[in-house]
Amino acid sequence: MVQENKEEALNERARRLLRVLVQSYIRDGQPVGSRVLSRDSGLTLSSATVRNVMSDLEELGFVTSPHTSAGRVPTDKAYRFFVDSLLRAQLPADDASQEEIRRQLDLPADSSKSLVAAASQLLSNITHLAGVVTLPLTQTASLTQIEFVPLSESRVLVVLVLDDREVQNRIIQLTRHYSAEELRRAANFLNEHCAGLSLPQIHQELLRELKETHESLNQVMLDAIGMAQRLFEQTSAAEETGYVIAGETNLMGLGELASVEKLKRLFEAFNEKRDILHLLDQSLTAEGIQIFIGQESGYRILDDYSIVTAPYSSDKGVVGVLGVIGPIRMAYERVIPIVDLTAKVLGAALNSRR
């Protein structure tokens, strides 16, 4: 409680010096001395006064003093103070970035997945970090048409048309071989009874029919329900691993992240996807920009990184999350508005395809 009161009591002078220290360290990567702080803050302060303020900030856990230097470096707590002030300021993206984002994502796209891939690459290109975008959830999409195409043995290709224009393919494994005619009848049943419903609604409707009218269901209905259940299992598995990442190799050129062992663990996390997805999922229900600094992510593999995320929406609500992964010493003032604008433009681009 005493610590919290001290933080609340930070005067404007201490806040300004702390902001300058974080900005200077982000820019140069070197411990910041009192002379630089006095000069860049625009305040008329003696070096002794600056040192006293830094001592107070160090006691509060905002800065540390490396043994090899008389200057200070920011802690994760200082970065949190800094980014919170940026979020309150709601900075716009620079003109060049705005133009590039709108130009790249306004182009015609074959599918929402190709838009997501373009957004991920765009985030990487503009920030020179790693860009990540989750695939749009199919939970809100309405079924227009379904078709089953026989493959080898008991494998079947499912062609889904969602929202009149989004085409998705799934391969499902059934319990036995079905003829082309059986697959056609099952597809006709689902198209007749389920067109216009979202996939979760279809799932609930079929479960209800199976429970309430099982005895009166004919073989066509039972076949259709069995195939649909296999499809939902596939769809759920796809969404659990659904994101596109670009620019991972950009992280290899950053001095503080150049450890081969650190990068190896991070790339393993990218490949496994689970931890990254759990982190991104936290932004699905959050308002606007979310920033995870170092240990705030809750995953040790990400202790040396920061992740800036934002949800993106279609006209049916939030359908995914995008973001940038980079060092804790990230150019937040530039990255935050870029992530924010990209989320808005991607959402608009998805709506324009409907």
C-alpha cells in the first residue's frame, strides 16, 4: 500500500523524466545519464536534482542501474507506465504507414485467409518485427452451401460456402466408405435444413434433432448428421491452430534477442502455437489495444518480448486478433497506432468482401 501511494504521488517532473528515459533507451539501447535526461526533458534541473529523482524512481522499481554504467535503464514497470500514457494519448499512425496499410489491404483478395496473410506480412514489413494475425472465426459465418466430394477410401472433401462468397475446404475421415450418391443426398439434406445458420447453430440444431427425433430419422438424415459432426470436429481443431505469422527472422537481427537459445525457444513456440494463441485469445474479448510486456504475458518463453495486439471485427462482431511481437525495447509510439489502424482496415476489408 505504501508503494502504491508513492507511485500515485509521482509529480509531473518525475513522470516527464521517466518518459524521457524510456524514449531514450528505446532509441539508443544505452543506459541513460542525468545529463541526457536534463537536456531532453526541457526542464531546467541540476544533475544532482535529476539523480535524486532517479534514486526515487529506482526505489519504486521503475529503473535499475547497471554495474558498468552510471546511467539508468527502464524496467518492465517503466515500460508499462510509458505505454499506458501512449494509449491515453491515442496517437495516429504516421502518414506513410497509413497509406501503405490502406493500399495493401484494399486490394481484392481471394479469401479471408489471403487477407489475413497480407495483413501479417504488412505488419512485419512496416514494423520490421514479427506480425501475427489469427484466422477469422467461422463461428459467426452463415452457411450458404455445403458439398461432399468423395476421395480415397473413407476420406471426404467438404466444400463450404459461407456468407455467399467465402469458400473453405475441409477433409474429414468417416467411419465407412460412402458412395457419391449418398454424399449428395446428405449434402442436400444439410443445404435444405441448415442454409442461413451459423456453424454453431447448425451443430445445436442437429444435436436437437438427433436427441428428440432419433427414432424417426431415416438413413439420409443420420448420414448427414454424422458427416456434419466430423466437420465440426475438424473446424474446431483448425481454429485452435489458426494464425498466420510473418517476419520471425526480423527478431534475429535485434541485439537483445540475438541469443540462439532464446530464438530457438521462441520459434518452437511459434510452431507449437498453443501458448501464442492463448495469449492472443485474451484480446478477443478486450477493448482495443492490449500490450503484454515481458513477464506480463504469463509465459516464460515470452519474458524477453513484448506483444502489441488488437481485435479486428466484421459486421457480425469480433472475429480475430492481430499483433506485433518484438523486443521489450520496442518503438511503442510507432507500433501501437500501426496495429490499431491495421485492425480497423482489415475489418473493413473483410466486410467489403460480403
